Amino acid sequence: MSAGAPHVLAFGEAMVEFNQASKGKPEYLQGFGGDTSNFCIAAARQGVSTGFVSAVGDDQFGRLLLDLWTREGVDTSNVRINANAPTGVYFVSHGPDGHAFDYLRAGSAASRYAPRDLPLDALAAARVLHLSGISVAISTSACDAAFAAIDHVRANGGKISFDTNLRLKLWPLSRARAVMGEVLRATDICLPSWDDVAVLTGLDDRDAIVDWLLARGPQVVALKLGKEGAYVATQRERRVVPGRVVAAVDATGAGDCFGGAFVARLVLGDDPFVAARYANAAAALSTQGYGAVAPIPRREAVERALVT
């Protein structure tokens, strides 16, 4: 690895969020969204060097994201600024049926990312590249870039981390199954959520799902089970790593926090079961505040929680 190169890179789309402050009122609180961005910040807060690979528009929203990553110590040298495309935004409204999400991301700078835009030197130096189902769903060119990035990282000895994160508003299930099946063949660390992978596989048994995933390529599977914890499996061993009981107020981004903390601990030398215990604690702590980013705990807070 070259000096100063991030240990963990994430590829995907980040967006600026506007969350309705009060039901029925046109007042919105500005925040941030994007699963791979949340992952990157979570890993950085655990003490691992991280960088984001993406694009933002040459607009105020793009500058807000760049400022966020800079504050969090996430390397932004491989975030492209596209003067001809906007940064994606989305709105969260609150009504009688719960949360409603409206996305303005079509044609966004990140969705126009293409293989020619990839930072090959940075990818070659990374120990882990993290992607999600959203990374490969937002456009054909972004999907092509994701596969090119995967190939380059693996050719240079790095590992691939993948969160299934199925969003059927972005693509049909048949395409999601086909594309994610190909990603899984190149994945080392798989971080699925129960709801996603049950739909993808058509299975409803924990061991059957893990068998299905391990047969496709991953060496480690950490199946996220919410407050129950995680079902962690390797080719030789599998067991539930219990979750941590807390008074949760908002679970937004908790799965992303788990993933970032889990991969960070693997990079720092933990085995998957120890890493999952740590990541469960980090994810639980992240549910004690509002939003996806602000409540993500730092390493010191997680370590304190693990000894109490």
C-alpha cells in the first residue's frame, strides 16, 4: 500500500437529505444519506483510513457532502465534481402511513459515473473495496464501473465487501438477482440484511440463506438480524453473535454502521466473530440518536460499551 492511501474505499452514491421536521408543515431538516457514505464514515470513526469513490455535482449540495467527508476524515481525492450533473437529493415526509421518500436522483453526477472515471492507483492500493446493491443499481454506467473496480481491486490483492441493500424502486428483481449474483462471485465479505436476502434468494431459513451465499464466493457472511444481532458464518463455522440491548430511538443507518464497524475491525485484525460483537455494539449505539450519521459512535465509545 502506498503511503497515505486509504485502507478501505467505498463506491456508491451519497445524497443530501431533507427530512420533514413536523408532520404537515413545509419545514425540513437537512441531513445526509447514502449507504456507502454512511459505511465509510462508520469505518473512519473506528480508526481506519477510508476514502470515497463517487461523483457529486458542482453545486451547493455537492459541497455539503465534500465538507461532511472532510470533517469525518474520509479521503475525498477520488470524488469527482461533475459540472454537468446535479448532486442527488431526497425528501422524507411523515404521514398517516409512516415515512414517505421522494428521490431526485435521476441523472445525478454519481449515476453518470463510468469505468473511465475510476482512480486505478487508489483502487490498487486499497485493502478493501466496499459496494452495495445500490452502487450497481443506479445506472448501467455505474454498474459497469463497479465491476471494473472489483476486478482491479482483486487483481491487486484487495478484498471486496458487499451489502446487498436491495431497492426494487431502482430495478426489477430479475435484474437485481442476476447482477448481484455476479457481484457475489467476486465478494469476500458479504453483509446482507435479512429482508433483502430473503427476497433475493426466495429462502426463509437462516442456514439455507447462508449456504446459498457461501456457495457463491464469499468467505465471510455477516447476516444482519437487527436487534437480534448477526448470524456470522465462514466456510468452517457459524453462530449467532447476539445484539446489544439499548433504548433505540431511530434505527436509520444502523446496518451501514454495522458494516463499516465490522470491516474496520477485520482490517484491524479481528476474526469475524469478534468483529461482529464490536459491530453489534456500534450499531446499537447508533440507534440512540436521530439520523444516519450523527449518532455513529467513535471507537472509544464502542470500547466503553463493550466492557459495561
